[in-house]
Amino acid sequence: MNYKVFARKWRPKKFCEVVGQLHVVKAIIHSLNLNRMHHAYIFTGTRGSGKTTIARLFAKGLNCETQITSDVCGSCKNCSDIESGCFIDLIEIDAASKSKVEDTRSFLDNVQYSPSQGKFKVYLIDEVHMLSRHSFNALLKTLEEPPKHVKFILVTTEYQKLPETILSRCLQFYFKPLNIIQIVTQLKYICNQENINIDTENSLEFLAYAARGSIRDALNLLEQAMILGKNNITIDVINSMLGLLHIEHALSLIESLTNGNINKIMNQIDNYSILGINWDYLFEEILIVLQKIAIYQFSPHSLKNQISIVEIKDIEKRMHKLSDFISPENVQLYYQIFLLGRRELSYAPSHRIGMEMTMLRALAFCPVNLDSKSEQYYNSENTSNKEEVCKNFSKKNVTQLININKYTDSISDKKQQIQNNFNNVTHTEKIKNIQDLTNVSGSKLEKLQLSLTNQAVINNKIISSNSKIRPQYPISHVTSEILDARNKLIKYQRDYKQSMLTKTKSNINTQDEQGLEDILRRFTNIDVKISKDGDIHNKKK
Ligand SMILES: [Zn+2]
């Protein structure tokens, strides 16, 4: 009848037995040794990271009968009472069940009385973020200036829910999730002590991975595996206990999604439903996988693999492969879609429908990764490559590709047309008299106007469809051409007037003069128009 579960039996009894959290343990040991203790602490971090354990050790250090010390004896009455949970001056309050202001007031009424057994009264308030607003307000005054014999330790998993006024009155310690190596080391030690046989270290790593940073979860899993395997922990036992890793579910769903295999997706969802999977948890895993894929795409070296499990290595390999296949934009899009799907899960008729609709939404927005493939298609110059790309697509996608093909062809036709126009425009003509100038300038003007309009139309189309293809002659180029021509004309006009002053007789008739003025006027107009267009173009950029 004296059997204690591992999580309680192997709870550290001294500071030196604590796994991880060195930054917290060090600070508390120093403050105990120097006898400089703050009156209020906040311990925050994920579940099973050692918050309550260290809070109790702190209470031991304060109340050990030897002295205030970090090296608790563990054998005196106070130490053993704290361990067994019957020390009268360690008051543990569960804020989740006692969140009302009346509850808070009732324990605050007793704060002023001296401790009855030890040297300090330690108030350990668990899940403190669950307290009501009035409870926090009632706590403020005492938390700021408590009696000398009182210490507060507020424990929470969600410190961001605490009011600023509470946070500023406390010393805050953040507890990190334990890494796999730390958990495996502790599990190995316990297996040795408990005479549990393990086939390879891999099985312990598997357990540690499934515990997701929580030593308590890891110990519970170890106990479960020990009972199932009758004191022998093997990979087979772990596999039958944990089933597939949850991340495997998420990964294979994303693989089917990128293949656009709707039947497979529906089958998988059906299977998961039979397994009784937690859909919210599956959403979370999908988001984690997408995040890892995104990191693979941008900085593959930052994902250092600290575990040696063969199965997990295989999973990493598959994620790496996916990161080559999905474009970064689509990874971001999927992430958004699944994030939204998870948020709206509670509104869905059932969680399964929520998952199905999110999958279909992801499919609807990214039809078989067409974007990345068509990019590849755009860039490919030779036809053999084009055919190769086309082969990888279903019929429907091939028709889409053909449409794109037609579109790019029409674009290249127009580009050729523009080029021809420009060749004509830049062609040099000899000007013998003012009549030639009028003719040449007139034709130049028309051609420039024509090419300019074409350019603008195509430009708009190209900008809206694919920013990668740009015409060879941007509008700014045309503008400078025309302005250049206009400057030359103005110079010619000035020279012409100069010559008119010196010459009394003129062979230029009024018709020629009018023609020249007309050209100049039209060029001035065009100047305004172009710079306007140019502005619009620039804005679009
Ligand atoms: Zn003691």
C-alpha cells in the first residue's frame, strides 16, 4: 500500500537533485546562503518543469531546523513534514478552485500571525493567474509589504495573465522546458535505481521526446511503460504504448496536401477519427511541422538535431524533402490557414469537420503547388525541360500550363513589336531642310506615342500577372528619349531665330514656321503627359 508513483517518489529532496533550471536554483541557493531573501517570487514556465518542487525546496531551506540554508538536512521534523505535505506553515493554495475574493481575504486575515512550527510562513499560490481581479487587488497591499515572517511564492504557467501591479512586486523566475538529454539522463538514473531493464537508450529518448519538456510527463510515461513491459522497457513496448508519434500524423497529412491527394487526405482523417485523435492537438502538430519546414527553407543549419532516434531522423528527412517541394509563400499560406482553422475549431459543427474544411481550404488556395512549378516553367528555356515539367502534372494542370504558355507567348509577341517600334524610332534620318524635320519629327512622335501606349498596357498586365517578366524598355527610357528630342528641337529653334536676326532675306515660308511651332507645342504636351504616366508607373512599382 506504500507504493508511490514515480513523479512523487523521485521528486527532488535537495537542491542538488533538481534536473535543469540551473539559473533558478543558483539564484535561490545564493539568496538562502546570503540570507537575502525577497518576500515575493513568481515562478513561471511550462507544466512539469519543476516550479512546485523548487518552491517546496525553498520552504525547506527557510524552515530547516539547522539554520536558513540551501543545504537542507532533509531529516529534521520540519524537512520531513514539508516532504510529506503536513507542514503547517507551508500554506498551499490552489487559485484555480479558490479564485474568489472571499477566499483570498480569508487567508490574508491569517498572514499577520506568527508561524506556529517553523521560522517562516510560506504561501504557495498555485495557478495564480486564475485569481479574480478583486482577489489580485486584495492581495496587492500585503504583497508589497508583508510581515517579516511571510514569504509568497506565486506559481503560474501563464504569467502574461497577471496584472502589472502584481508582477512589479515580485521577483520573477522563468522555468525552461527540459531538453531531451536532461530528461533521458534522469530517466536512466531512475531505471538504474528501480532495477528496470531497458533494451537501448533509444527507447528512453522516445519517451523523452513524447514528454515534450516535462519531467513529470516523462516519469508517468516511464511508469506506464514499466508496467506494460513487466519491468522490461523495449522499443516494441514503447511503440505499442505511444502508437505512431503524433508528429507523424501531421506530417503525412501535409504530404498528402502537397500532392493534392484529396482521397488520401479524407482516408487519413477517417483513420485518425477511429483512433480518437485530439483534433486541436493535430492542428498544433501541423503548425509545428510547417514552422520546421519554413526554417529548413530559410536557415537549414539552425535546426540542430539533438536526438538520435531513427524514426525521428526519418521524420526530419521527410520534412527536409517537403521544404524543397513547397514554395516558401505556400508554407506561409498553409500556416495562416491552419492557424485560422484552429482558432475557428470551436465554431465548427464538430472538430473533425473543422479539420476537413481547413484541409479543403488549403487545397483550394494552393492547387497542387502550381505556383512553384510554373515558376520553374517560366524559367525553363528549352522545350524538353518544359515537357518534363508537364509530365509531372495531372491533365487539369497541363491545361492550366498551356494557358500560361499562350499568355507568355502573347507577351513575347508584344515585346517584339515594341522592340521593332524602337528600332524604327532610333533609326537616324538625314534632315536637309525644315520640311524634312517636320516630317521626321511628326513620324517619330506618332511612333513614340504608339509604343508608349503599348508599353503602358503591357506593363500593367505584366505587373498584375507576374512581376518577374519586365519589358526591355521601361517608360522612363521612352521619356528620356522624347525629352532628348525636344531639347534638340528647342536648340534648333533658338539657332533658327538667331539666324533670322542676321539674315534679312528668308527662304522659310509661314507654313514651315507653323509646322515647327506645331511640333514644338505637341512635344511640350507630350512632356507633361509622359511625366504624368511615369509618375503613375513609379507609384505602381
Ligand atoms: Zn532540516
